[in-house]
Amino acid sequence: MNLELFLNLPDDSVWSETARAIDFKNARISSLLPIFPSICGGRAEVAGILRLFLNEIVKPAMRRRAGLLFAPAPKSRKTAPIRSILGLMLTRLSIRDIVLIDALDLEFERGLTTLTGETGAGKSILLDAFVLALGGRGDASLVRAGQTQGQVSAVFDLSPEHPANLAARELGLDVEGELVLRRVQAADGRTRAFVNDQPVSAQGLRAIGQELVEIHCQHDERAMVDPAAHRKLIDAHGGLLRQVEQVRALHQAMHEARRALDEEEARIAKARADADYLRHAHAELEELSPLEGEEERLAARRQSMQRAEKVAVDLRDALSAFAGDNSPAGSISQAARRLERRAAQAPELLEPPLRAFAAAVDALSLAEEAIETALEQGNFDPRELETLEERLFALRACARKHHVSVADLPGLAERFARDIAALDASEALLATLTEKAEAAKVAYDAAAHALSQARRKAAKKLDALVDAELKPLKLEGAHFHTRITSDAENRAPEGIDRAEFWVQTNPGSRPGPLAKVASGGELARFLLALKVVLADRGSAPTLVFDEIDTGVGGAVADAIGQRLARLGARAQVLAVTHAPQVAAKASRHLRIAKSAAGKAAAKENRVSTRVTCLEEAERREEIARMLAGATITDEARAAAARLLAGTG
């Protein structure tokens, strides 16, 4: 086999080639050890990868039968491709007190796992519980009788950049390591949701769950009636996601260029309509010449002048007390001179009063000077106050006229000037913006047209691949067709195309939309064919198929089983089935049954749903039951063995 393909391109053909090179069904696994060097070319790290492949892919029952468990693969750079494939999956599901389930803990593996059991055993209960953990609608009837609440936890092993982890981070959640979704359903109808033990809304839980699991049944039409979903599937299948992002970016650029042009056109149109008013208002503002902060300065000056006018009379009266014969300074000076003449006779008595008289004279002199200074500062020309008030009135009147504050008048004058200048230069500016908008539209149209052509090519390939899957699914006369309609004038972020899946179920019948033309059983098989073709693109890591084989048997059921197994090579697949042919194709088989939940429960006639992972002999017996019914015959057991061996 081509080992490089095995390491880097793990598609269906490579897995099949590996399985043929290493015959798991007819050779003991221990016999593979001697051929490792030849397969791996003596490279220890590659041998480790092959060991990992055997540990993860080979059926657990086969490993146990061979009595061999390989040592863990050495950590190596080349193990990443395999780990990225094997790591995206549901690993555990724990259910407590949901309908007939009292306590159930299930572990899941990669590949196809089938769930079988008698009608009424609890398969639908198991799925309802799983849906609850994924954010589905809660209901008080889900709680087991006699209990106050039920709980479901689902654990997923994901890469750090998986969309579910990104969605959780967008909700502000810490999602390091495993992703654990938990839902608590109370008997009063209320529910609580948690992600990694962090509270989250049911809507947030649902948004994360949609990235993890897809559940399909015969009457499930999700992704079948929404043309936008069809287009996304085509883009994913054709590897066109980068082109779609380019078109989306060009659409944004085109939108912004058009918006700039529209805004400028609207502004200039309004300016032209108001041209006379603009010029008159701008001239008026230019004549007024309002300045930044002018109103505050003028108001402060006016207030100061008004206060000075009120105190000026009192200041003049105070100054008059220092004038003429009534001035206290003269009387104090005269008294001081008389004492100075006696100072020599009694200096120890007169020096203190003389110093006090001198200080008093100095203080009176300072007071007189202060009053004179205040009068000078408060002195103003009444005409100045009148002029100031006229200026304030003019500014405020202009502001009221234009419905702005006085502080906004300078900015308004600048805006009027810009509008007039823009009006004068409008033709040149409009021409530039028009050229930019047209260039952006041309760039978008070219990219959208190229994307449309690529979509049509991808759709043709998709149609051919799906058609090839239909005949084995007993849809021999059916034809799958992707109908793409393009509208060059409808420029959307994702392009100009509208895609829809159409089918023709019988020769000569009129084709139509898949969800409207196909019956429930046909819809399920068309869906399965699509999922097989789109296995590694456009799907969640875990796919659940609920009885999509209802109403078919024999070769059709075998074909469904084969395709589910192929799908399991790329994704984790859980299939609820009544078809033994489907159950035989699984790598793991779970049987669902009802039983008494203990002695006390038996006395109360209470039952509980149990799930058993079947060993090889148990699995053969279960498939025989599915073939024969209540009475299992040796012929049924032989037929079951042939189905398990792949020869039935």
C-alpha cells in the first residue's frame, strides 16, 4: 500500500486498502508484528502510527480474541493526522432518571455503532435523552416516575479549534480539554444547562450541540428544505470555502463603496437644494465671526462689570473717610507727634504707643491705596458694557436661529464652509466615488461569477456521486440533481446563486425539490447517499440515524449498512436499526432491553431500560433474533453468522 497516502489522506480507499493488506478477519493480529518492518520501511515512528491505527480501528472483540493489546503509540509528529480523525467524537453518555432509564453510562468509539432491541425497549428514550443534552426541548414527562429530576451528560473529545469549542468561547465559557454538555430536567418542567459545569442558556447549549451532532430519521428534513444549507454543502464538497470568503469580503467592500457614494450624493443634493440659504447663513456667520469660548468670556466680563457697578458707591464713601479734616490719619499723626516730644522723658512708657501709632498710620495708608485700586479696577466705560451685551445678544440670537448652542457656532460656520466647498467641487468628488463603487462592483461580479461556475462544476460532481449511491439503495430509476439559479443583479454576501437539491424518483416523473417529491423512506435514503458523499465535509463529527431502514430489507438494507459503515470510517455514526443486515455491518453493537430494576422495583412492577455492549456470540444471537423473531432457529443463527462474516 502507499504509506504516504495512509498517513496524509485517510479516505475510504486508503482504509479499505489497509484492511485488505492486513486481513483482520482471517489472520490473528499477533501475526502482524513480523510484517511491521516491511510495511513501515524500518521506520519506528511509522510503525508506531500503524500500531495506533490497529488499536483505534480494529474491532475490540477481535483484539480480545487475539489476546493482544499493542503498546501505546510513541508521540510523534506524524501521529497528528490520525489523531485528528479519531479524536472528534462522542465518548460518553450518562443518563439518570429519564423515563424508563434509572442509571445508564455508555462509552462510545469511533466508527459505526448500531443500537437494536425490541419495540418499546427504550431506543427512542435513549435518543430523547441525548437530544435533551444537546439543547433540545425539555419536558417534565421525561423525568422518571417518583423522581424530582432527571439528568443527562454527554462528553465529547474535540480539537481545540472545533466549531463547537469556538461557539462555547463566544458564549464566554472555558472549554479546555473535554467538552461536557449536561442538562438537568426537573419534574416541574424547568431545565438547567451546563457546559463543563458552567451555567449556560438552553439556546446557547443548542448552538453548541448543533456543531457536534446531527440526528436524522425518515421524516427529518433538516438541511433538506433550506436552499442556503444546500449551497453551503456544495461549497464544502467543492472546497470552495476560501472563494466564498473572498466573495464575502468583496461584497463588503462593494457595499461600503456604494454607501459612501449614496451618502455623498444625498449630502450634495441637499446642499444644492439649500444653496442660497447656505451662502447667506455662511456670510452671516463670517460677519459675526464667533470664537471658541467667546460666550463664557463675555458673560464673565459682564458679570464682573455689574458687580463692580454695585459696590462702586460704597468704595467711594469709604475713600471719602480718608479725605479732609475728618481723615483719621491726621488725628493719629498729630497725637503721635505730641508723644514723640515726650519720648525722651519716659521712653519705656511711650515707645510701645508710638510704634502702634506708626503701624496704624501705615495700615490706614494701605487701606486708602486698596480702596483707590479697587475703584480704578471697577471703573469702566458704560458704553463697554452696552457693547458687550449687544455682542452676547447677537451670538445667542444666531445660535437660536440655527438651533445650536453658542459654543457650536464656530463649528457650524466651518460645516457651512465645507458644504459650500463640496458643492463647488461636487462633480469631481462624485466622479471619484462613482468610479470606486463601479470598480468594487466589477471586482465582486468577477469573483461571484467565478464562484458560480465553480459551484456548477462541484454540483455536477456531487450529482454524479450521489446518483452512483442510489441504485444499491433501491432507487434505480431515481436521479439526483442540484438546481442552481443565478441572478447577477442579486448580489449577496455568498454570491449570486441559489442552490436546491431536486430529485426525479422515477423515469418520466416530474422532478422537484427533494423534501417535497421524495417519500419518507426515499428521503432517508437520499439523505444517506448525500451523507456518504459528503462524509468528511459539511457534517458534524457525530451522526445519528434513527430507523432510516424502516420498510426496507434484503439487498437494500445491506446497502444501507454498507454505506453507514463507510460513513463510519470518516465520522462517528450511531444507527438505531431493526435491520439485521445493518446491525451486522457495525464495528460495535449495543442491545437495548427492558428489565426489572431490582427486587424492590420488581415487587412494584417497575422496569428499567438497560443497554448491553454485545460480544461476538451475543451479537450473533441478537441478529438471529432480528431475523427470526421470538423463536430463534439454528437456520437463523447460521444466517446471522453469514451476515457477520460478510457472506450472507
